[in-house]
Amino acid sequence: MKKALLISLGTVSLGLGLLGIIIPGLPTTPFLLLASFLYLRSSRKLYLRLIRHKYLGKYILEYERNKGLTRRQKVYIIAMILGMSALSVLFFISVGWGKILTASVGLAGVVVVGFVVPTVSLIEKENPSEDRSKP
């Protein structure tokens, strides 16, 4: 029962991540990471299929390798979320509740990327065995 629930939640998360590619303001990476996490705990086959995917796998593996995003990656992602959300709200969505929903989802994505996802330095990751206590 637990395995089926995790697979179902992973599939929903993957679907939301895929929608995030085409729907401005809906974040992609957090949903892909959640799908990866859920599949890893429920189905090795689905997890491997996801991380071996030609386009989606690189995002997940890069995050897993670095244990976070660099400041530059975060700035780019946040700029894309804000830009696409603003374009959608200003030019493409005419319904009031749609504008509010798009802005809210975009804001949630900014909060997650900006404050929840760890910020890493590639310099630290390139030399993990270096002893920093020596002058």
C-alpha cells in the first residue's frame, strides 16, 4: 500500500514537473526532485528510468551531485519564474482567479528555490578532500 502511494505521488509530481516546462510560473525542478525522491523510495525501476531520461535526468543528477544549486543557477531559475509569471499575468491570462493562481504559484516557486533549496559553491565541490584548516 505504501509503495503504491509513493509511486502515485511520484507520478503526480513528475506530471507537475513536466507541466512546469510549458506552463509559465509553475516550477519544474522541485517537482522533478520530489518525483526522484518518491521513486527512489518506492521503485528502483522508475527511479532509474527518470534519472536516465535524456532531458530530465541531468537536472536531478546535477542536484544530487552538488547537494543544491549554485547562486547563479538560483538567480537564473528565479528570473525565469518571475519573468514567465509576469508575462502570463500581464498578457495571457484574463481571468482574475487565474492571475492570482499564476502569481501565487510563481511566488511559491521563488520561495522554494530561494530559501528551501540549498545554495552550494562549485569551488567547495571541486576540491572536497582539501583540508581548509591549513593556512
